[in-house]
Amino acid sequence: MNRESDIVAFSGHRNYDDSGGDALREAIASLYAAGAREFRVGMAEGFDLAAAEAVLEFKRGHGDVRLVAIVPWPLFFANFKRKNELRYFKILAAASVIRYVAAVYIDNIFLKRNDMLIDGADYLVAWWHGRPSGTGYTVRQARRQRIEIINLYDKRQLTLDFNG
């Protein structure tokens, strides 16, 4: 690729319970060591916000890290739980770049956001349980584009089925 560093995208479930925090931090550090500097998040509650916070924590010691927030539309946060709304705005304030998919909600906006996350990415770090979902869509798209997928979900519970 004709750029200075690798790009990492994150995708995971909204019901993420922070149980993969250590693995998430280790993945960020390993990908940084491998050349990644741009880290993209879709800003949904759950895994996305946790990934963004982990990147920002890592960035404190590595000033060349860029957090790119890809937000579906400006009022996306409106139905967040209050504690997550506060996290969301703190992350946006610290993000290197904020990109909006659209100015207002449109059909398929979440799939378009997920496509923006992986467009040109080298890695996808996922928290995917293996069942059909938005994260499953993103994993399948990443596989089609030959993006390396790192799934942090408990492997003992998971069989990846890319045919579904």
C-alpha cells in the first residue's frame, strides 16, 4: 500500500461487557508494533466505545497514533444510555478525525458506516460471537477484501462461518 502506516478498524457488539479488555489492549499494542498508526471506530455503545477508549489510553504514550471516529450521523448518540453518552463525547473530543456517514439518518446507514470502517483497512479487530449481526456483516466484508481479522471473542465458544 502507498501510505506511511497500517490501518486498523474495530467492530463489535453493543452488549460487550469489557471482558476482553486485556486482549483489546494487547491487540492495539501488537498492531502498533507491526506498523499501525490509524485506528478507526464506529462509535456505537459497547465494543466500539471500549476500543476507542483503549486506543486513546495507548495514544498517551504514543503520540503518532490517530483515532478516527466514524459516526453514522450527528445525532447518533440520542438514544445512548447517559453514561455512554458522556463517554461518546469525551472520545469525540479526543479523536484525531471525526467522519460522518450522513447528515441525517438514512437507509442502511450502519452498513455504510461499517463499509467506511474497513475501506482500505489492513486489520479488523472484532468482538464477534459468530452469529448474523452488523459485526458479522463487517467480518464477512473484511474477509472478502482479504483484511486480516483478529477476533477477540472467546474462541472456545466460536466457530467462524463465513458462508452465512
